[in-house]
Amino acid sequence: MPFIMLRFGDVELRILVIGSSGSSQFLLTNFILGRQEFSEDVYSISSSQKNVGEFVGRRVAVVNRPNLYNKDLSKSKMRKEMRRSMCLTSPGPHAVLIAFDLEKISPNDMKTPKLVTNKFGENVLNYTMVLLVYDGHLRGRALNDKVMRTDWHLRELVEQCNCRYHVFSKNWRNRAGSRELLHKIERMLQAMGGHHYINRSYKRAEDSVRTEERKLRKKRQSEITRTCRELEKQFQGDELRWQMDNYNASVGAEIRAKAELQNRWLRTSLAVGLGLGFIAGAAMGMIVGSVEGPGGMVLGGAVGGVVGGASGAASQLAIQHLDERVGSHTANFNTAFINRFFRAPPV
């Protein structure tokens, strides 16, 4: 059967990259984007991150989240990061790539596909592929035999994802196999009718992001109108349409990026974490303080509440930091746009 390019060819490909432990998922992101987004000594991150670029000429948005077995993060923090990664890949990922080191498969790695379904829904495996980082001497059929025949643990891992897998190099400059990986992703999507993955949680994430987009656009409407009038004074005809389209696309992308990072669904999760942290901390403080009597209970509860609530506040700081990484600020946006984008349209 000949390969058929799907109708979403002009749509940005949303890829969620997941790792169980170690650096594999970050090496994979470097490989996809064709640049060193993460240094070779990065083995974990504390907050989800989104990076955009091109993969074999195709526009892609790659989202990384903390490793599933990151022992440095609490369960509540991991739940928050799951929501954050969903907002960054809403309305849903076209592909979920789970990255492993081919020569270091652990017992936890074998449980990873099941863990992914627990977090993202059972049907997510229809959009999932195993990615194996490897720089050994095996190639071609010998490498395939190792994965599907010789090493039973590798075979079992791959079979959980409908035998979909791809091997890539630790060296992101080695582009061998990049086009093959894109074709595998598009064939996987073709089998699903060309639609991205979606479930109830992703629907809630997208609804919340769109609501936030409308709010942000309304706040900036006067600024947008003023800039459009300035464009009309400077350009005419096709050149005007090109400048207007470019400006609207830039503003739309900026608003979308901010909405993905600051929306009600995500804020609700953070607020709940802050409240639960305060309650749990206060309760523990009161228990400890009870040793000193009623006065100790009051003091212990107050101190415990502050300490417990601090973890929720830290999550808010993480969102602010990520916002600075992914989305630009609205201040002086028109000036930056004019300096960068006001140029004659291509001939």
C-alpha cells in the first residue's frame, strides 16, 4: 500500500514526549528539533516545557514533562505537571512518544505504557510509539531482531504500543532516520483517521484555553485596532494584506501561548494544591503543637499552614517562569513587531 500524506499536512504537529527516567526524552527532543534544546547532562526537569521548530520540513511543537519516575517531585506536583502538559498540547497531541535507552531498560520502564494510560486514558496507546535511543554497532535487520526477538523485555515493551517503535541516535546532528520517524507518525495518524488524540480532560483543557484566549484578545482589542490602522496608513493592496495577516498571526500565536499557560483549568489545579497544602500543613502543625498544649496547637497550626501552603505558591512561580520561556510579554509588542516584521512581502 503506498504511503498517503494526510490532509493535516499544513497543521503544526503536536508531539508529547514522555520519559520514565534519565535523559532519553531530552535527547529525543533535540533529535526532533535538530538543535540542542537540552544539554547532554539534563536528566530531569521540574516543569513542563514547549519548544517549536521544524522536523523534516514539518512544523512541530514538542512538549516535555517531568520524567514519570522523578523522585524529586511530589505526587501533587506531578499531577499539576500532567495538566500543564495537556494545556501545552491541547486540543490534543498527534503523537505521544515514550523514550527509553535501548541498552538500559529497567523494570519501571516495562510499566511505563500502563502508567501513561492511567494518566492520559486507555485509548492514548493508539497514538503512542516507543522511541529507543541507541548508538551501538547493530543496524537494520540485526537491530530489529534484537528489539523484536532476542530481548524479550524490549519486545514486550514495544508490543504494548502495537509494535510501533523507532531507534534514534544520541547525537542530534545525526539526522539518519528522521524522515522515517515522521512517516511512522503520519502512518499512525492515518490509521486513526487523521485526528489527534482527545479525551474528556483534553476537552476541558482546550475549552479553558479558548476561553482565556477570548479574554486576552478582548483586553488587547484597542491595541490591535490601533496597530491595524497604522498598517493601513503605511501599506496598500497585497502588501497590506500580507502585513495584516502576519501581524494577526503573530498576535494570535502570542495570545494562544499565554492562554495555554494561564487559564482557569490550570489555575484551579494550582489553587486546589495550595489549599490542600495549607490544610494538611495546618493539621500536622496542630498535632505537633498539641504537645505544648492549646497555645502550641494554635501556633503550630499557623506555622504548619504557612509551610504547607508554600508548596502551592512555588507552583505559581513555576508557571510564571515557564510563561517567560514560552510566551512573550504584551508590553512593547507593537514596537517589537514593527521592527521585526515590517518588510516587503516575498516576491
